[in-house]
Amino acid sequence: MKKLIIGTRNPKKREELVKLLEGLPLDIRSIEDYPGLPEVEEDGKTFRENAVKKAATIARLAGELVMGEDSGLEVDALNGVPGVRSARYAGEKATYEENNRKRLKAMEGTPLERRTARFCCTLALANPEGLLFVVEGQCEGFVSQEPKGEHGFGYDPVFYLPDYGKTFAELGPTVKNQISHRAQALKKFRERLKQFI
Ligand code: ITT
């Protein structure tokens, strides 16, 4: 079976991706199975640039097929911030809690109808020779007034989905994996992948 390395060091993202790749005839590997690989610096201006860089760099160094993933939250009232800087919004080593606190503070006094936001996910597939394809997925919602729920990670406790009346962190993994930005991107990824396996 062909190997596919999931090119993320975020264990929560990896868990979701592994679940969403279930059933494909692939030997799924983690980047942690290749201890010599360096950290890929995320200096792109777009999710696409970062996802492509992660996939292509790791594929070249590991000599395998690699999925690169870059994702984040775009908040309209903050002109799309934190976007590609989602993991580092409140500082280079910021915790999820610090990022969420900074976000809620920045939006204090903003009414719900102006708290629109979307989660974005870009997935790139590369082999050692270079990039094969890129796909994207988005999930629209609102930034809630306060964090709620225990599931998931990152901005899940502040991402509110009006159709469900709950945040991603309240909804839990089964529903999140049906509707999330990552799920949308993975649907397209599965289609495109067929050509290569
Ligand atoms: P890798 O670069 O190793 O993949 P990372 O966590 O640094 O790990 P990103 O640069 O893509 O990954 O940052 C994504 C950040 O966006 C992540 O740390 C969360 O803060 C946020 N994020 C992305 N997807 C999310 C999701 O499904 N739920 C909650 N927060 C999410």
C-alpha cells in the first residue's frame, strides 16, 4: 500500500485528518514517525502558500507522498484576522486559551450579526518531485460572546454555528467531521487523490 504522511505537528488536526481519510487504501503515517524532519517555517501570506510549502518540503526530505495542511479562522469584523496567523494570534507560543481571550476582547461590544467568521482549510498533496494538487474547504459561522464546550481544540469553543445553536466544541467530533472546513476540503481531496493511488 502507498504511504501517505500527514504533514502536521498538531495532534488534534492529525486526529481529525486520520478519521476523515478512513477507508482509503493508504498506509497513513505521522510526521512524528520521521524524527529527522525539520520544522517547516510558516511564512506564507496565504493558507495555500503554507500548505504547499509544508507538503512539498516534507515530501522532498522524506521521499514519500505528503499531505500538507494549513488552516485558521478569518473574522470579518477584524478584516480577516487572525487568518494564517491563527496559531500565533496572541504571540509566538500562545495557548489556545490566550488566543481565544484576545479574540473575544478585540470583539467586545460587536453585536452577533457582525461577528461573522469562517474556518478555512487548505490541503496540498506533494510527492518528492513536487506539488500534485491543492484543495480548499470553508465553514461559515459566528464568533460567540463567550467560550463554550469541551470538545475539539483551538477556536472550537468560540465558533458558533447558528443552524445547531452550538459551538464546535459543544457539538463534538461526529458533527464537526461532517461539516467542518477540514471535512469540506477532505471531500475534494478524496476525489483528486483517486488519480494517484
Ligand atoms: P501545523 O503547522 O504543524 O499543521 P499548527 O497548529 O501550527 O500545526 P496551523 O499553522 O495551520 O497549524 O494553525 C492552525 C490554527 O488555526 C490552529 O492552531 C488553531 O488555532 C486554528 N484552527 C484551525 N483549524 C481549527 C479547528 O478545526 N478548530 C479550532 N481551531 C482551528
